Amino acid sequence: MLFEIGDKVFVIDDDLSGLVTAVKGETIFIETADGFELSFKKNEIVKASSSFNAASIGKISVHKILSEKSDKKPKKANRVKPKERYQAAMEVDLHIHQLVKSERGMTSHDKKTLQLDTAKHKLEYAITHKIQKVIFIHGVGEGTLKLELQYLFGRYDHIKFYDADYKKYGLGATEVYIFQNAKRAT
């Protein structure tokens, strides 16, 4: 668009108008109604015409903005119920009948080794996949598996463990909380 001295112009992103006083390359100098001389680039102003005035610029801009905003509906946030927020993300049942089809021919040492290997594998999986809470269901029994699990969990720096929810698991489960910056045990 060509601008000449004396043209009436409007500033696109501001509520300013005035007359062109000078044109120097891409820069246009205008004098506002208040007598201030301001400079703008050619793409920042528009020449006034009989069918196009400052009021219509404002109406178009406001109308366009309002229509754009009303077209976009805000996304509905997925609300997590407080009870679900504190549910364990992963449960591991270490009862031997859950781990093998038949325990025939297995010694108690073999069973405990399988249970501990499974617990270690599942804990490593949870750490790798950034799962924060894991419930290890070990049962009550004589309590030796629970002690072995506590020893295993104690070897990891970035986890804490405690008895799981008594109402749901009784005394036969341990809950492990894994901090998000967890590293593997050495």
C-alpha cells in the first residue's frame, strides 16, 4: 500500500489515527490529533477510506476475537476422586499359588527365592515405568517373607515402605512408595 503525505491513517494494533507527515522507506511518520508525531512501519498502519473507518476496525477485531473464543469450548478436566487418588497403582500377589501352576517338588527355600525374585523384578519394573505405589501381598504366615521383603526394600534409597491399608489387606501386605527421581539399587 502506498502512503502519501496528508493521507489519513489508522494504527492497526492501537487506538490511534492521524495524518501522514513523512514517508521514509518502510517508515511512515504520522501526526495524531493531539499533535504528537509518531513513526510506524508500513505494515502497522492502514489508510483510511470512506468505507473503512476506525470504528469498523475495532468492531471487526472485537467481533472476530469473541467468535474465536466462543467457538473453542474449554476442555473438561478429568477429575480424580480422592479415594482413587490414593489407590495403589500396582498390586503384586506373592502367594506361591499365584506364581506357579504347581508347587509340587519345590522346597520352602525355592518358594521363598521365587517370591523374592518376583518382588524384586516387579519393584524394578515399577521404578523403570515410574509407578509410584506398589502393594506387595505376602500374607501373614510366619512373617519370614515379610522380613525378607523389608530387607530387600531397605536396599533401595528412593523408596519408603510400610504396612498396607489394614481394612483392605489386613496384616498381610506391604505398600511401597517410590519417589519419582528413584534410582536402582547398587
